[in-house]
Amino acid sequence: MAQAQIDFFSSALMRTVSMKVIIPTDKQVSPGERALKKPTYQTLYLLHGVLGNDTDWLSGTRVQMWAEDHNLAVVMPSGENKFYVDNEASGDRFSTFLGKELVEFTRDTFPLSRKREDTFIGGLSMGGYGALVNGLKYHDVFGRICAFSSALILDRFRNADDSSENLIERRSFYESSMGPLEKVPGSDKDYYYLAEKAAGQKEKPFIYMACGKEDSLVDDNRKYRDFLQKQGYDVTYEEWPGNHDWIFWDQCIHRVMSWLPVGDPARGVGSGNVQP
């Protein structure tokens, strides 16, 4: 599995941004196994959570091994603490970056499929929120959305103030990403509004959601699952014992590989798969 660190200038963000890319262009298989040679690869754009960066998924999960097994390219951008939305006042246009610029740049740089049905977006916590809002907003780009332990916390935005000792619970922290919070409902930052708006589309994205039973976000995720299903979305929802941590998200990545239309796995030869 080839791994690349890419730093490139983003016109949407007006600064140099970093991302990790894993792509199985160097995959070797054991004798007798069929190597899947493709001119282009299906791609998962995978978003980290708050306080994280582009290295999180590689250090916290076995995504590289499972992506190689399924001949899947994975692009992991750094989204800072900005919830992957556009904030015109600050110039942090992360939604435009994700839904347009990043997809175009990576397709021009790597042998990635340009088909909607081969292009997926996923993430955890803040990244789960980002995957849902951008997967729905850019439903013409992404055919599938994977959302793990999603930070579906619009109610917290509305009721937040600056009294908390925890920076990431303060109203000013949310506003640094979202802009004025009173303008979030009914905007492209509102996952309910976006789902309702895209519900009439002929090709709605397929959605996978998962949340740990001990996660404080589980009720919000259940509520949104029910809403999506009423809007006619094809939603696969899973719960199992787990918290808001990397143990759970490692399991999420393993499980979602069976949900994504990536074909049967074929182990690649490497230090973890040495056959006599």
C-alpha cells in the first residue's frame, strides 16, 4: 500500500493544506491469488474529529490494511477544528474545499475513478458531521456517506454560551467555525435541512451510520437515522457496545468495508502477510 504525504495550495482556503493518501498501486498478492488491476480506484475521503489532523486515521485504526485488501484509495485531509463547513467571514471555506477542490485535485493527481458511485465520504465525530453535511450538499459527487459517532449537536450550538471551562463547548468556539449560530438552522450547515432538500433527488446517497451504545451522542444519532428513513434514504445503522474512542472507530472502519461496494478482499503481501 503506497502512502503519500501531500501539501498543496488550496484556492478555497487560501493557504497550504496537508493530507495523507493511501493507494494500493503497489499491491502484491500471494501466488494463486488474483490481483485486481484497475486503471482507476474507488476512493473514500475520510475526515478526522475535533482536535485531530490528517494523521489520525492511520495512527488510530487499521484503515491502511483494510483499504489495501479491498483495493480502495483513502484520502485523509486536515480539517483543523472547523467542522468542514464554509465560513465566508473568516475565509475558512472547508465545505467548498472538500466537495469541489479536494476531489478535483486528487483525481488529477492520482488514478482515481471520476464516477459518483465510486466516490465516498466518511468521518468520525466532527468528521461524521462533516461527512453528512457535505455528502448531502454534494450528493452529485459522493455516492455513499459513512458517519461514525457523528457530532449531530445543532441543539448544543443554539444553547451554548462561553461559561464552560472546556474550550470546545463554548459558543465562541462554535462560532469560529460556523459563524453566527442563529443562522445555522435552514442553512448548508444544517443536516436536517440538507437531507430534506436532497430527498427529492433521483440519486440520493446511500448512508451508513454507527454509534457506540455508551456514547453520549447515541440519542442524537438515532433521532437523525429515523429522520433520514422518513425522508426515503437508504440508511444502514449499527450500534454495539462502545464509547467515543478509537477502539470503536477501528471497528467502524472494519465493518464499513463490508457495506461499501468495493468487492471481495484479497490480502496483499507484506510484513503482516508473509506466506511460505
